[in-house]
Amino acid sequence: MKPLLEIATGDCYEANGRAITDKVYANKEGGWKLCHGLATLATDGKPYGHCWLEYKDEVHDYSNGNHITLPKIVYYALGKIDKRSVLRYNGEEVVEKILKHQHWGPWDYDPPR
């Protein structure tokens, strides 16, 4: 398994986008949010765009073939995620954004990498 939040490239937008559409539409589970935001890469201290899921006070990250589940406060601390940068989308909004933009994201911000 790759180290948590140490990878600035990967499949986070697609993997987590697929996960929320599966959870919302296949299982009819409400309350999930797809999040886009800026994390800080541990190896160089620079920000990068990242994507994950939030459900209640937990984060679920399906990036790079993993399923990491952590308390939100821990995940944000480990990733040095700027709370002000986080954009949240419910399942219906995710589907609308994918159809409109024809990609998994990011949609409403331009991350530095």
C-alpha cells in the first residue's frame, strides 16, 4: 500500500467519483459528499489537488486501489488540508458535474498540480 497522502498524482478524482455514484445510486445511501480540496504533499510541502469522500465525521478515500477510512479530523491533519479550500458535492451534483464537464474533476477550482 502506498503511504497516505504522499502521492500528488493518482486516480483520486475518478476512484472517489465512482465510489460516491455507486453508494448513492446503487445502494441509495444518503449523506455522502464528494470533496475536492487542497492537501499538502508530505515529501515536498507543496499543495496539490485531491479528492475524497466524507460521510458524517469520517473520510473514505478510494484512491490508488485503497480504501482508507479515518476520522475527518485525523485525515485533514495528516494531509494538511486547508478547510477553506474544500468543495463538497452530493451524489446528484457529482453526476451533473460529470455530465457537464465530461471528466471526473476537478470542476470548480484549478489546483496547482
